[in-house]
Amino acid sequence: MITIFYEHANKDVSIWTERLDQLFLKYNMVEDSNLLLPRLVDDKKIAEGKAAIDAYIDSLEQFVKGWYDDRCDKYEFDAGQ
């Protein structure tokens, strides 16, 4: 599960939430008033700071897009050939 720790009043939280919702991934948002920079943790992967979190979510979006682009049901196969 992805966890994003963010500082109070971080304006990017709603954007990250919306993007992760569209990917249908489990995530948790945790407000931490002691943070100086937001931090994303996904198992052993860590992205710290807005740019790094955005890049990490970008990579997840590309992975999911590729996953759906490669699905077999979008191709028509003729069993007789």
C-alpha cells in the first residue's frame, strides 16, 4: 500500500488523492505536522518532496496505462487461423 505523509495545509494532497483514485490503488494519506517535505512510501520505495512524489505517481500511471494497453481482449483473434 502507498502511504503519503504530508505537512499541514499541503495543497497537493487533493491532486495526489485524485490521481491515485483513478489508478484504483490502495493508499493512505497521513498528516504529520513535523514534516518539512511530503514523503511517499511504497513498500521499500521512498519518494521525498513534491517533484519526486509527482514523478513516482507519473510512473505508476504509465505502468497502469501500459498494463491496459497490453491486455489481450482488445485484439480480435480468429481461432481458425
